[in-house]
Amino acid sequence: MSVLPNKQEKVTLDTFMRGLWEENPVFVMLLGLCPVLAVTNSTMNAIAMGLATLFVLVASSTLVSLLRKMIPKQVRIATYIIIIATFVTIVDYVIQAISLDLYNALGAFIQLIVANCVILGRAEAYASKQKVGVSVINAIGMGTGFTIALLCLGTVRELLGAGTILGVQIFSSNFEPWVVMILPPGGFFVLGAWLLLFDYLKQRKEQKLLNAEGAVANGS
Amino acid sequence: MDPNSLTFIFLNAALINNFVLALFLGLCPFLGVSAKKETAWNMGLATMFVMLVSSISAYGINWILVKFEIEFLRLICYIAVIASAVQLVEMTVKKFSPALFRALGIFLPLITTNCAILGLALFQTFREYDFFQSLAFSTGAGVGFTIALMLMAGLREKLELAKLPTVSQGAAMGLMLAGLLSLAFMGFAGLGGSHA
């Protein structure tokens, strides 16, 4: 988070896109891993959790940004936590009203969104310093990045662990499901594998850049 | 074993449903401060202590909330209580044992954002544990957290001696290790607990 600027920013496409790739909360910053691993044993859970986090992130960023001049510096963290907890309580009751099955599947992890460091991190490092518009767009980007990361894990785990995606059978009935993928160790393995893939891609890109520079240097 | 006996609750929280390896709570410190055995041990102790304090406070708060029928304020109250409990613990330790305070250092304030603490308070409320069951639950969770942290730290110290391809160094390898540990801990499921 060292690259975050302290002065006011203009809204650009980058404000939104940063959360998706460059500063992806899960794959790059490794924040908020607890829900990422805990609820991604099916695609549906992953989507619900992602949307719930997105909502809390956007709503709390808006409020923190609006109140940024009124919150005393000494008690800011406590204030942020209370704001976040309020929105999480709302989400908790809304999900309970919409779908009790989903609520039971996600369990305590909806309420644990409070302790998700992505949200507090955004409030402290971004929303408390920027204008409302900018911080909302940034929060949407971050939330979308988080949801995409959850989907990456959820689909792979459900596909390998049960042979389905969103409950629809993908593999033929001969497929022997890897039950371990739905169980806790699978979460660690799949996230580890995604990180390996991204590290590999990054390394290859750097290698290519290096080679290109070398070629230019030789040519001149 | 009777699922409501104190021994079972303790073992369940410490081994069968280990907070870190089976329930994925408190992963940030698990991956963040498990590089050395000594810091892992200190972090484990600090967390165990805060877990005990916040479990007792959460029990009291929940009693009051139920009495006045304002359970919807539970989450806000819990997080506020945990934050102030951590602050209180920090001040007490600083006053009475400066040596311990120096040993714990930065780890104490970090515990506020540890979801294992909030998770503990929420689980004990959902499962309607009485006071002594809550105590057994929080001690078990603390012990389990320390065990997981120490095992991970030991593995990572050994890993430093191994030759790895450059791609897999860092977080990815840590997660793979955690996966193996988690796989090993699944063996405890045979003790009689189900994943809940």
C-alpha cells in the first residue's frame, strides 16, 4: 500500500482498474484471506460473499469519505469499525431475509466481514483522504477485484470437488470428485496454485521486458 | 463423548475444528508472523490471552443484550468490546510486566483485527455455551491457534534451507504448506467431531 498517494486524485479509469489487477486485494495484497478460503467451497457461496463484501466496502467508503473532516484523528479507527459493523449488520439481516439456505451456508462469515482487513484498509488508507466520488469508484474496483478472486477459487473448487458449477453438472457421471477440494485443505491448495500461476506470469513478463531491453541495447 | 462436556469442547476447538486450519480464522497472523518460532510463540500467547478476556466479556455482553432484547446490536458491541479489551490488556501488561510487554511488542494491537477473536465470540453465542463451556472453548481455540502457528513456523524455518524454484518462493509456498498441515489436521476428525 506504499504507492497510495496522499493528495487528492482525479477520477481515471485507473482508479477503478487498480483494484482488479494491480492492487488486487486477494492475489496481490493477500488481504482478507479468511472469507476467501472459508466460503469458496461452492460458486454460489463465493458470489454471495463477494457481493456482500462489495456492498459493505462501497457503503462504508462512502460514509467514511463524507465524514472525513468530522472524524477526530484519535478515534478514527474505532469510528470506522462502528461504521463498518453497522453496514455488516444490515447485510446480515438482508441475506437472512432473502435466502435462509444461503445464510446457513455462509454462517458466521457474513458477520466476520467486519474483521476483513480489506475494508478497514480502504477506509484508513484511501476513503479518509479522498473525495467521495473517487473513493466510491475505487471501492467498487476493489470490491469487484475481491469478488473475482472469490469466483476464481469458488469455481475451481466446486468443479474439481463436485464436478459441477452453480449446481449444474459439468463433467460426466464417470468423474470421481476430489472431495478434498471442498474440504479445508483444498482452499489452501487452490489459492496457492493461483498465486503460483500469477507469479509465473509476472516473472515471464519481466523476463520478456529484460530480453527486449537487452535486444535494444545490442542493436544500438 | 458427550458433545457438551468441557473436555470435548476444548479438544474440538483445539484440534478437530482447529481455528486456523479447519475454519480459516486468523489467517493474517498465521501467514504474517510465522517466519520465526520465537515470534510465533509470543503471538500465540498474546492471542490466547486476548481470546480468554474477550470470551468472558462477550459472554457478559450477550447476557445484557438478551436481557434488554437488543440482539441486533450484538456485532457492534462485540467489536467495540474486543477493541477496548485489547487496549485494556495492553495497558495492564505494560503496567505490571514491562518485560512481557516488550516481548509481545507490536503483536498486541494487531490482535484487534484478528478475525479469530470475533469468530470465537460469535461461535460461542451461536452455540449457546454457558460460562464454563465458553472458557473451555476459548482456551481450546487459543491452544489450537498456538499449535498451528508453531507448526507452521517450524516448517518455514526448515523450508529456508531447501532449494526452491524462484517462482514458488513466498506466499504461494506458505499456502501449500498450510494446505498440507490442514490435511494432517483432518485426521483428527476421527476423534468424533463433525465440521460445523
